[in-house]
Amino acid sequence: MPLILETVVTTLSPAGDLHLVPFGLIREGDAYILAPFRPSPTIVNLEANPYFAASSPRDIRVIAGAVTGRRDWPVVECEAIPAKRLADSFGHAEFAVEAVEEDATRPRFRGRLVKATAHEPFIGYNRAQAAVLEAAILSTRLHMLTPDKILTEMAYLAIAISKTAGPREREAWDWIEDKIASALGRSERILANPGAAP
Ligand SMILES: Cc1cc2nc3c(=O)[nH]c(=O)nc-3n(C[C@H](O)[C@H](O)[C@H](O)COP(=O)(O)O)c2cc1C
């Protein structure tokens, strides 16, 4: 299995509008592959502007927000490519698309690393941030999973939230919980009873 890094990817639309979404970047040798499922605004953008930035947000709400309709996070200009990147990140990388593997379901855009910069010290991993990341991914796959599977996974992830979340992680978790509850037509929340089987 290749290494996959979960990042916040920013692209520009043909009209120059920012598009900010989480993506797993697949490491392949010196390059990183971006593989969006069709249909995808990111694909449209990369076909018009073959550059993307990948950022590691300090605030996990950026990832939870991006999958719950909150995509308005501050960005700044990239230094080496005509693109923008997340302003508040541990670091970011700037890529130029050097090749495209066409595919009816999931084309692969091969990104050549143009520049990578560290911005803030990374002091340590946080379990609640990792749990929000997993919950965010889960929330983009609700159409493929049974309610039982979703609730079982969320109940496990909630343990890390209850033990290690700060206010931002807690708020990010609540956004995902709300999305999942509304998709499943539930009114109760999992975190009230973390670890309990559904
Ligand atoms: C951490 C994380 C990683 C993700 N990785 C991918 C990915 O590699 N490919 C993909 O199609 N969607 C991925 N998703 C879901 C996308 O963020 C979501 O579907 C988004 O709308 C895709 O952008 P697009 O609409 O421009 O295609 C990921 C979501 C999260 C939270």
C-alpha cells in the first residue's frame, strides 16, 4: 500500500474562484497523486489550471467544515505556483500537474512538488483530531455504508473526543455528528454516550 497523506487541497476554478476540499494525497516515488472521484469540481479546476496546493491545517475544523458546507477559511497566495493555499497550517506544498491518468471513475493527477514550506512547529499528535479526520471521511461515505457500521465507528471515535478534544475539536465533531444524525434521521447524539454500542 502506498503512503497517503490527508490534506486540504486548494484549486482555482476556470473563473478564478477558490475551491477548498480535503483529499488524501497518494505518495508515488517523488510525486503525489490526487485522485478525485467523478463528478468533481476539483477535476474541472485542474483541467483548466493544472496546479494545486496541499496544506496540513492546524485547526481540524477546516476538514470537518469542508465536508459540512463550511468552506470559507482564510487563504493566501502560493509562492511558486499560480494558486492559493490555506493560511493557517503546519506546512503546505505546492504542486504542478505533470501527467494525468484518465479514468471514467477516478482519474489520477500526478503532482510534481514545486515547493514545500513549514510554517508552525508540530508539537504532537492529538487523538481527537485524528478521530475528527476519520469521522469526516466517514461522513463523505454515508451512501456506501449501513447505519450500523456508521454508528459503531462513530461510537468508537467518540471515545477519543471525550478524552482528548479541545474546544475546536469538539466543535468539529459536533458538525460531523449533526451531518450524520440528519442523514440517518436521528435526533440523539453519540458523544453523550461515547463507547456505547448503537
Ligand atoms: C480526510 C479526507 C480525505 C478525502 N480524500 C478523498 C480522495 O482522495 N478522493 C476523493 O474523491 N474524495 C476524498 N474525500 C472526500 C472529498 O473531500 C469530498 O468528496 C469533496 O467534495 C471532493 O472534492 P470535489 O467535490 O472537488 O471532488 C476526502 C475527505 C476527507 C475528509
